[in-house]
Amino acid sequence: MAGLAAERGLEPVVEERQAEVKDFITECNRTLPLYKRISAVEFTAEPLPRNALGKLLRKEGRNLDAAKIKQL
């Protein structure tokens, strides 16, 4: 219950943080060459899949992206 209350209370902060990240990316893209510019950013409330040692499971992350593309 406490986790849900904390998440609900942080929604405006999360939106503010997303706007801050988007502004940062815009600034970076102004100085980067075309082939290095960031073209897409995805924000999610779900944590990235990790193994027992805390390393990212890249293959499972790709599967998540493929599942989203199939739904579109």
C-alpha cells in the first residue's frame, strides 16, 4: 500500500523529469552529427529485465520491443 501511495504522489515529478530529459536530448542533438543523434526515447514504469547479478537481459528487452511492434 505504501508503494502505491508513493507512486501516485510522484506522477508530477516523473512528468517533470521526462520533460527535463527531452530538453537535454534536444540540446545534445544540436551539437551532434546526424548519424549520432538520438532519434527515439521511451519512458516506462516497468523496470528493465535483469538477471540475478543485476545485469540487463538484452535479449528479453528486444522481445519486449518486438511484442510492442506487433501490437501496433
